[in-house]
Amino acid sequence: MLNEARLSEAVDTLCQADAQLRSVVEQYGSPPLWAREPGFPTLIHIILEQQVSLASAKACFDKLKLAFPELNPEAFLTLNDKNLLQIGFSRQKTRYSRILAKAINDGALDIDSLILSSDEMVTLKLTALTGIGPWTANIYLLMALGRPDIWPAGDLALEVALQKLLGLPHRPKGDEFQLLGDTWRPYRAVAARILWHYYLSQ
């Protein structure tokens, strides 16, 4: 699991091997760890981040935390559609979040066991739930579980950062995106942090 010390070591390793990542770190500094606590609240936060700005998702999540400082599946399931709409949940994200809350509450998903599960098993268990796709599972693996070699396909900020840093005529997607990420194994999650840092610093 990545921590501050391991992140620093991995950044140094990538910078020694890749001049373009090194240029980012030299100009903007080492990226933050951006660690999140594993568990239900973080997964809800990531669901809220699907296809919207981080600021918009955070505003919604902060309202939810005000309503329930000790946010858990049982508490979440007490909120009706009107409550969630007032907080900022779309109809779709209300459905996805309830499916997640019910799965944990009913024991269909043991969220605590994910900490010790392989990357592949975490992805399999999470994406079995409607509303949790590969991107959401990957962000959870990367930020909440601290896995070092996660490369979240479909991440708009990473696509934009890669296009600008590499001088590409288009945003890399699909196989091209994966091939670019393969360059930075086994620290793709660290490369992602460097690229997010670059994107946010522009």
C-alpha cells in the first residue's frame, strides 16, 4: 500500500526513467498522496464524482456528511428521494448509491475484506454492482486502498494531461491510453498522481 514514503520513492524511480514525468515534478513538485479512508463514505464520494467536476461532487458529499457525520449504509438508506435531491444527488446516483448501501447492509458486499483482496478481486466485486464501473473501482483501488499499479482508463483529467504533456493531437483513449500507461508499470498509480498534479497545476 502506498504511503508518503513509498510514494516519494516511486516518484524518484519514475523520474529517473522518464524525462517528461521528471519535468512535471521539477516544475510543480512531487504530487500529493491524495489518500482516502477505505469504506462506504469514500465509495459514495467516488460515485458522486462520476462525470462531474470534483468541486461539484465535493459540495454534494459535504452536504451529505453534514446530514450524517457518521455516514454508514444503514443511515444512508433512511434518506428518501427528496432528501437526496436536496443534497444534490441525481436520480441515477441515488439509485447507484442505494444499491451499494443495500449490498453492504445485506452482507452481499463485505467492504472491509477488500483491503486484503487482490486488485482483480476488488474490481470484480465492486463492478458486480450496478453503477460501479471500472473507473470507480480503479479510483477506489488507487486512492482508498493505495494500490501502486492502477491505471484508471476513461479518466478525463489523465487524458487531457497526457495529450498536453506528450504533445498529442488528440486525447488518448482505449488501447492507446493503456499502452501509454504500460510504460510506467509497476507504478502506474504514481504516474497518474503526477499527471493529475500536472493537470491541476495548469
